[in-house]
Amino acid sequence: MSQGSPRSEPEPFRILFVCTGNTCRSPLAEVLARRELEARGWRHVEVRSGGVRAAPGFPASEGSSRVAAEHGLDLTAHSSTPVDQELLEWADLVLAMSAGHLAVIQASGAGERATLLGAMAAGEEEAGAMGVEIPDPFGQDDAVYRDTYRVLEGMIVRVLDRLEPIVAP
């Protein structure tokens, strides 16, 4: 038996995606991030999603569910979650879809742990950076949801690439 210290697991790193109702953008971002994290083997990175105006317990929108399914992702178990103090405290990084979401979560205590997903993806996450906002596809046709999916997919890959030096196992 070895006398060395046991290999410790990396500390969990927690990412929260935030939109309005937690039925379109943030659930898509969450399942996209889970898939990318699995591909990278980053088991210590956890992701969740919530909405600044979410009512608890609603499923993902039909458009988000259809577009996710087209890419082999499953949103059937999704249940909307309101962003509250406990959820914000859980997160190491809070990524908002719009400036309005960012203002709400920063006022709720997320502080410097919060930024726009688009700003983080572009490397402009410092305070005051506006970055690209992700428009809400709610109620629109599947083509708009597909566009939202493609934008989120690219941004999540870029965010995880940027986080790699600090969170890769």
C-alpha cells in the first residue's frame, strides 16, 4: 500500500445559465453544456439553469425540446426553476442571456460571478462589458429556435475553452 496521500478529486465548479422563464434559452444552454462537459471528461463541473421570472415546474418550451431532440439532446425532464439566493450562492459562474437578466442577478447578490454569456464567450466579461445578447425565441417558429441553438452551442464551447486553464482536471 502506498504511503502517499490519496489523489484528491478537483473541487466542483458550478455554472448557472439564466434567462427569463427558464423554458427556452437557459435549458438549451444547460443541456448543451452537459454534453460538452461529458465530451471533455470534466465530471467535476456542474451546470444548472434558472429564470429571473420563472414560475417553478414548467417544462421546456416545445420549440426548445424539438430543436434539442434534433441534436440528440433530451429536455423532457426539465422543470423551470426561479433564480433565488440559494441558486445564486450555489454558482461559481452565472451566465446571463441578456443585460436585463444580468442586472437582476447582480442586484440579487451574484456580483462579479455574473456576466453575459456572450461577453464571456467573446473574452469581454469584465464589469460593464455588454457583449452579445441571445434573443428570446419564445413563441417563434423552429427556425428561430435552431438559430438560438447554434448561437448557444458556439458560445458554450468558447466559454469552456476559456475556462479550461482553471477548471480542467
